Amino acid sequence: MKRLPFDFKPDVRGASPLYVQLAQKLAQAIRDGRYLADEALPSERVLSESLNLSRVTARKAIDQLVEQGLVVRRRGSGNYIAPKLEQPLSRLTSFSEELQQRGFKPSSRWLTRTISAAAPDEQLSLGLSTGSRVVRLERLRLADDVVMAYEVSVLPEQILPDPTQVDASLYAYLTVRGKAPVRALQHIRAMNAEAPLAKLLEVPTGLALLFITRVGYLESGQPVELTHSYCRSDYYGFVAEMKRES
């Protein structure tokens, strides 16, 4: 039997049930990198036999990890470590940059790349006049071939004259052109996936998502990017550091 990458000594006198203690130990092992993204978690049988616990305890512990978004169940296959992406709110980086820094392989599945007249809300966000044209990039964002988000980016046509020139990273392309945002305003709220969106993200209808709207600005203050992202909350999170003023 394969040895577990951690030692577990349950506190039978502790206030927390054994399944909670096991879930906490497994969660710490995942966060410490002892399991890799998409790696299979030991089965209920392996956990129970290795740790001399009941299968009910092992099952409840795994249920806790699924609820926390650390583990994903795949029907008929088993339980796997979720490729969680936690993005700091204080740093402006692209999706591709964040994934590469964490050892994931980023990719995009393009849905549309078009040029059309700017909608009223796009005119307002990007400071455009009536009749202005924009590039609209619609794609799925993947990490290690797992769909993480559905994203629609809108940019003024003069910033991106030919949308087909964008490959994996929009920010990499804009950096080469000297048009990459240096700051951004980002709004985040929760929503549930309706059927068409759930199908794109390959998730059940009604799953909780993070809906993110970002407007990126040049050093001059000119807005150059409006992006709407629909992110899987079981894979994607944000981290903010806060300090109390003395």
C-alpha cells in the first residue's frame, strides 16, 4: 500500500470529531504541496486502512475537502486535487502570469475574436464616443487543460487593431505594443451559473461562480481594457492582506 505523505495522530480527547481532524490534516498537506494539482487523493479505503479509521470517517473528511474546494469528485474515477488559483488583490497580473508563477500550464480556448460597435456600457467604461468600435475577445481560460473561467475582454480598436494577433496572453501582446495596463479597478461578486454558462465551464447548473469586472488603465489614465470574467469558485480565489492602523 502506498505510504501517505504525512503522519496523522488523532486526538481522541479533542473537541473536534475525527473526520474534521483528518480533513484539516489533508487540507494542510494539499496546501503544503504534498499533493499536486489533478493528483488523485487516496481513496476512502486507503485512508481508513492506513490510518486505522473507519471508512465513514474517511468519507466525511473527503466531503469536507470537496466543500472547501480543495478536492474535486470525478464520477467513476475518484477524488482529485483541485488546481486552485489564489490571486493577490494587490498585484495586477494576467491570468497566464498567475498560472505560470504557480506551476500551471495556461492556455485559452478561443470562442470569438471580433470587431464591432461599442455597447453603451462599454463606451462608458472605456471613455469612448458614440459609434466607436471595439475588439471583443471571448474565450475559455484553462489551467493544465481544466476550464477555470469564461472571459470576455473588450478593448478600443486603436489599441488592438487585429484581434487575431493575440495568442495565449492578451497582456503579453499589449506589453509588446507598449499598451499594457499599469493599474486596474476590479469589482467581484458572487453569482450562480445558469445553464448556458454552466455548459461552457463544464460545471453543474447553479454552481457558485465569481463574477469579476475589471477596467485597466494606462499610465496616462486612459482606460484600455474592460474584462468580464466568470470564474469557477471551486478552483479560483482571491487573497487580500490587510493591516490594522495603529
